[in-house]
Amino acid sequence: SDSKINDYSLPFSIQSYGSSNTYSSKTAEDYFNEGYDHYIDKKYNKVITSMSKAIEIDNTHSSTYHYRGYSYLSLKNYGDAKSDFDRCIALDDNEYKGHCYNGRGMIDFNVNKNYASAIGEFHQAVKYNPDSGQYYYNRALAYKALNNKIKACDDFRDASKLDHSEAKQSLNKYCN
């Protein structure tokens, strides 16, 4: 049987080991699931620990870098966050790629104040996740920071069509 993990996108059910085992060795899946649960609970240091253990066992899954990257971002560890987003993008089969471009864009926007670079990252996020109002909204904020009202309003409008509530407020306030 193939022991390679095919997809980390959703939590797996953790196999219970029989009591005859004196120890159980955790798999990359086990550590991923543990990290995912911590992510849901916003326990970011624990996410980083679990995802790092999963990566030690199997470093081929973009989702692991995605969750660890956003955990680093939440803890304001921007260098490690960017490294994980870069690795996520390099590995990805598209499922997490947009999310990781968004993470890089957030660093460019919020930390580096490099709005032109943030626009490029958010553009890639939109390309891979065109149904995410958040990514249009983020790009709109970057356009707004560069005083490009036309493009900002276009993105606020697109985000609003995808039911992004803050975008609707921004559209009414900034564009009308």
C-alpha cells in the first residue's frame, strides 16, 4: 500500500492504536491534524510546533506550510511567515497557493508598506481564488493606499458582489 499522504486539506480521523502497542509513532497526518485543531483554537505556538513536526516527517504538503505560515503571521514573526508562504507557493497544486499569495501580500501591505508589491501578491491570490471577496478587498485597500481610486473601487465592487461586508461599506463610503 502507498504510505504517501495524498491530501492535507481536511482534518483526517486519527487512527487509534491498539492497547497492545507500548508506544505509537505519530505520522505527519497525525501532527497535521493536531496542528489544524490548534489553528481552529487560535493556539498559534502549538500550531507551529505540530506543523513543524509534520514537516520533519513529510515536507511535501503546501497546506502544512500554509497553516504554519499564518500562525507565524498571527504571532508577528514575518520572516518565518514569508518563508512558509514561499514554500507553500512552490509546492502547491493550486489549492493553497492563493491563500499563501494573500499571506505574502498581507506582509507587504501591513509590515513593509510596499503597496505596489502587495497588489501583485493579491492579484495572484485573486487569480487562484477568484471567489474570495477578501482577496479583492485586500487588493482594493492596496490600490486605495496608492490613491488609485478607480481600481480600488473596481475591487471594492467585486468584493461586494461576493458578499464581503467591509467592502460594501468601503464602496459606499469611498466610491460613491
